[in-house]
Amino acid sequence: MSKKRKTTPKAGLLGVGLDNQDGHKRITTGEQFAIVGGSDETHGRMTETVIKTFEELKSRGKQLHQVEPRELAEIVHRATPN
């Protein structure tokens, strides 16, 4: 008899920067995100954006897998530094 496992919904964000000219390999990971590549400035902006995105989700009492794509896009847009 097989036991049924409870599966936890999975979701994650991936940020990819393509403007790296200095040869550094930048990788930042978290529980639900990975950011790779980019110049120092781009990588920093992506990191700040994802941190603010997860802070906003927390303030709304939601997990990433619970957010509709349109709502997530709005949160990410507002979390992106100018």
C-alpha cells in the first residue's frame, strides 16, 4: 500500500541579467528565487526588487504560489527601483 504524500505547491522567481561586461559571475539565491548574471548595478537592482517583492507578499499575507500572474506583475513593477 502506498502512502500519499502531501505536496507543497512550488513557485519561484528567476532573474537573469545579460549586461555583464566585467567577467564576474554573480549568483544570488534564496528559498524561492535565483538571480544570475548582470552587471553589478543590474544584479543589485534585481536583488532589491525580489526582496521588496517578497516583503510585499508577506504584508499581504500571501505566498508566491498563491498570487495570480497579474497581481505578481503589479507587485514586481512597484518593487523595482527607479
